Amino acid sequence: MLGIQRSQALRLLTCSNGLMSPASGPVRCIGNISACVAGWRRTAALLCCGLGAAQAGHAAFDGWQGVGLRVRVDEKRVLGEVQPESFQAVDLVAQRGLPWRFPVIGGLQLDTRLTVSAGLMHGAGRTAVVLSALPAVFVGLGNSRLTADVGIGLALLSQRRFRQQDFGGPVQGALTFGITLPMLRRVDLAYRFVHYSDAGAYGRGTIGADFHMVELFRRF
């Protein structure tokens, strides 16, 4: 009796999984398995095609895209406390495409890039070397070079104290926002806001800096 009950329970469990119904028997069971396998094969083929198309689309955006020069034109405060010192700054910049690009509503395209820079910052009689790396998100209309971007990353300063202004330490958080306009065939002009700050990581009394910059960028 116990063996019969186990056999019936196993059959009911199998039927509940959709592999065999009591009325159709083993033939229906085998047919369902074949249909499931075929469905999984079609799904896997579609996924492979989608991944291949995505990789092909990303290939054009992956790699170094160009180099540029940017200079500070203003330092009006946007974030944080008013900075007691005035700074001049100049940077060499380069952009590398990252392999993520997505369509957005209304024909807008969103892609990601890494911006790296090396430059000099001078203030209060001292000069610091500044290195930065900021992943950023760019939004533009289709393949247009008219874009807006925002990014966040890290900066490294060779000097932290400039008379009354103390950045707190060599490693700073970096925030950027920019608008890029196409000028010539491979030359773009951009406004760029850059903010350096330790966000309180080095304790109280530290003050960051805001830079409003003009950037000239040459695309490869």
C-alpha cells in the first residue's frame, strides 16, 4: 500500500510540473520536453544575437576619443564654502570611451566615457600638480556632438595647503559638469565646471575649490 501511494504522489508531482498529464501518458510527456528544449534553444540564440549586436555597437565608442586643453576663466562658488584663495588652473585632458551606450526617450543617446587630466593649479604663491580620473555620463541627440555630461571621480594634488586654504590631503573627490558644442569637423568647444573637495574626509577646516573652465577638444 505504501509503495502504491508513493507511485501516485510521484506521478502527481510530475504532472504538476507540466511534463505529463494522467490522460495523455508518456507520449504527451516526451512532446512537452521536446517543445521546452526547442524554446530554450530559440531563447539562447536570440540572446547571443543581442549580445553580438551590442558588442558591435559599443566597439565604435570603446577607445581613446581625443585630447584637449582647458583653462580656468572664473571661480565663482557653486558648492561648499567660499574659498579664501584665488587659483589659476590649466589642464591637458583625454577621453576614452567606455563600453556602455543606451538609447533614451526622444532620440537621445546616453554613453559613458572616462576623462583623465593632468595639469597645474597655482594660488597663494604655490603651484600644485593635479591629476584626475572621472567616469562620466554623456547625453546627446543621436550621433550629434552637442552633448551635456556629468561625472564623478578622484583627483590627486601634490600640494594641499595654499596659505589660508587647506584642502586637507592629497586625495580629493572630483565632480564635473560640462556642455560641449561642435566647432569644426574634429574640434569641439566646451564649458566645464570642476569641483575638488575632500567632503569632510580629512576633518573640519578644509575647503574645496570650484573652477569654471573653457575647454578646446580635438577628436581623433
